[in-house]
Amino acid sequence: MKAIIVRQFGDPDVMKVEDISIPEPLHEQVLIAVRAAGVNPVDTYIRSGQYAKKPELPYTPGMDGAGVVQAVGPRVKRFSAGDRVYIAGSISGTYAEYALCLESHTHALPDQVSFEQGASLGVPYGIAYRALFHRAFAKPGDTVLIHGGTGGVGIAAIQLARSHGMNVMATAGSDTGLEFLIAQGARHVFNHRIDDHFEQIITKTNGVGVDIILEMAAHSNLGRDLKILAGGGRVVVIGSRGPVEIDARDAMSRDASILGVLLFNASDDELATIHAALGAGLENGTIRPVIGKTFSLNDSPLAHKSLMTSTAHGKIVLMP
């Protein structure tokens, strides 16, 4: 089979297509013929060698994907050959024609959901769900601000928050992006390139403030986030590319919380909760992953470059 192999950490061009053997599923393992693989920012951090937890070289990137079950290990109970599934975690990596996964990381994909959409679920929807419900304890009626709403995690958070009865605000960097956010379900949208957009947000809440902020760029926004929180408000830090200076008194005066979140820290029980909810959302149509760009396996380096510079709205997906 063809697979992306990384033999040294570095820039995107270290990813090369090679011919390797198709793995054989053992015990609770599932072998999946990959029809689409999700490209996530964490994939780029790992490939560059900047991520705290590095895989042993050589390795095949990718945690998310979707496809058809090819074969199962003798202890697998929930799946059989021919089943449509999405992948949220892989033993062998999903940037390949076949991926080996644990049964617990393999989930049913409804017929009405495309493989590209299935490949967009694991990391983006998993982190959005965990940020909202496991960390911020979001509830119906809360006002939620989602910074950077046009990316994979932002779209997921908008859809999840709206389907649970929250008042959703979101930011983007263009008029086209703002229109896109409204189409996804955001009630109030703001251009984050306008200097006074934080003032616009607090005005829209009638001065009360925001209950929950999902922050994709804490290095830029965290200090100002604290100033627009309601009493008892929570900022969940999903992404940050550097240090930030804050005035702790802004948190003290509001009894505010700054919460970190990492999907890799989720327990097995939390993951089971996440994917039970995602499965229900796929079936009833409240979860609708949006595909921004697709690339071939050969163009994996270009996909990584595009991910870090793209203004596309939606998920970047590889098609093996």
C-alpha cells in the first residue's frame, strides 16, 4: 500500500509517499481502507518536531480518517468487513491507503455522511465537545464566544453550542467569513481584524459579558478575553502560539477561570461520551462537517502548508 512516511522531523517536505506492507489486525484491532484522512494542526506540530510527545521515527502521520472496514481482529465485536466507519485515533497513521486502529477508536459512519466529512470529526469535534462540556460545563442559555470560527474546531463548536441551546457569538477575518459563520448557526458575528471588536462584543451582551470563550489564539487575545467575561466566566484555551501577558485582577474581579484543554488528556469514559454525542448528531443532522480543501496523498506537504496559511472555510482533507 502507499503511505506517507516521515523519516526525520522537519518542514512539510519530509513527508514522502512510500510503498509499505498492509498491516494485519490483531486482537481488538480493525484494518480500514482509508477513503479520506483529516489534516489537523497537531499533525504539523508533530511532523516539525515541535510537539512535546514525539512518535518514534519513521512514522505515518494522521489520527483522523474515514473509510470501509477491510478486516478485524479476533476480539472485535462491533464491526465487520464492509462497515462504513470514521477513525478517531490510529495505531499506524491515517495518511495511507490502509490504517490500523483500535476498535475503541473506530466509530460507525451513517450512510448520509460522506467519507470526507467523517475524516473531519475526530480531533475538531472531539476538542470542541471536550472544551464546551468537559471543561467549561456549558449549558443551554449560556452565551459562548468562539474566536476563529471558520476553522474545523470553530465550526464544530458553533454547531455543538447551537444544538444545545446556547447563544453563539463568533469571529472571523473577512466579510465572507462572517457570512459563513451565520450560515453555520452563529447569531452574532464580529470581524477580529477591527480594533474595537471586543468592545462590540461586550456591547452586544448589554454589558453583562460572555459566559464562555473558546480561544484558538490565546497568545493574541487572552488578556482582552478576561475583560469581556461575565461573572464566573470561563476562557478555554484551545490554541496558543506563544506567551501572553494578562492582568490577573481581571480574572479576580469576575471570579473567572482560565482552562486549558487537550484532547489527548481525555479519559476513556470522556471519549466514549464524546463519540456517543457525535454519533447522535450525525444521525439527526445537527453535526455537519464542512470541507474546505481536498488534496491527494502525494500533495500531503502542500496540505500542511495550506493548513497554516489558508483562509479556506472548513476542514482540509487528504484523499488516499
